Amino acid sequence: MNAPFLAIESLAKRHGARVALDDVSLAVAKGEFVALVGPSGSGKTTLLKSINRLVVPESGTISIDGRDTRDIPPAALRHGIGYVIQSIGLFPHMTVAENIGIVPTLMGEKRPGRVAELLDLVALPRELASRYPRELSGGQQQRVGVARALAAAPALMLMDEPFGALDPVTRDALGRAYRALHDRLGLTTLMVTHDMAEALLLADRIVVLIDGRVRADAPPAALVADEDPDVRALVDVPRRQAERLAAL
């Protein structure tokens, strides 16, 4: 078997007295789309932030494409990883073009037309380049956030509840659009979501974190048959919703 593109070994982290990660190991192949799910406080965001060293674990190792992330300067590491969060984090005083182009600019890349290419990639009109974030809808802002994350052509994308603040119709459309981008660009994606249906429909694999430990790691079809009662409780939410809808 090929070595995993992202390898996490025996990761441990505490926040004060609370255990955030407890001996977490995870291997993600290049091109996989993996969803992280679990109750609030289960360690999902801590795990994601540990990968790009926004959080420093107490023990364990993380390697990307065979290279230990501790051997990579933090700025260089983060330039090679796309990061999309729920609050989007666009700079309000910058135009759309300036927001998208900030990472390539910091890296010394000044390729004409790059912003236009990225707007096309996330299906936004090019005329939005001169607007400010406050002039865009929530869905448009999140698309800009995805475009900015893709600006440095990262092989790894980390997404923390990227569509959680959007209305259901926009959330569904953006989820499907991002999955298509993931496949088209050959990305490797690790996405935190509280929406179990979203995880089941978008991901190749679902990792369930509970109390800082991996309780399940399986493709969607296998996860729905998991016998662990806590895992079943998560999977049963969209199942019950579907049954109630069918009853209507």
C-alpha cells in the first residue's frame, strides 16, 4: 500500500484539565474526502488546528506527504494548506480580489489573471472582484473564502464547519459544488461538520470523535451499520428526519 498523504500518529492534547485529543491516529490517502463528526467538545476542531499548527499537541506526530510538520516553518506549512472556517474571515477593508490574492502575494507570486481564474473556479462573476465582503451575500462570501483557500494551489484542504452559517438551500448547493471541486482538482479534504447528513452525502470516509478519541472510521455505507450506541445515535438523526419526511 502507498504511504498515506496525511498521517496522524498518537496525537494527544489537553485544554487545561480537559482532554481534547486522546491518542488519536488517522491516515488519509491523497485525494480522499474525510468528514470529522462528533458531539461538541469532542476534539474535532482541535485536531484540525493541530494539522496546521494553530494548536500544538503535547505528544504525537503529524506528517504531510511524508514530511513531519514540525520540520516545516509554520508560515510555509500554512501557505501549503487551504483553510476554510464557518466565520469565513474575509478582511472587510479589502476587496474580493485583494482577499483572494493575499496568500499568493505573501508568497511572492504575481500571476496576472489568477483572481479571475479562482472566481471562475468557485462560480462567481468576475465583476465581484472589485466589491467588498459587506456587499456580498453569505453564500458569495463563503465562495470567496474557498477561492482564497485555493489561491496557493494547496494539496490539502482543512474545512471547519464551512457551510454551517448558511441557509439550508445555499448550504446544500455549496456542499455539492465544493465536492465537485475536490474531485476536479484532486484535493485531499478534511472537513469538520455537525451535520451528519452532510457528512454521509459528501465524504468518502467519516471519522467519529467522541471525548477526544476515534470511535469509528468508515465509509458512509459501513458507518450506518455501526453497532456502537454513540455512533448509532449520530447516524440515527438523519435517518429519523428522513422517516418523518417520508411520513409527511
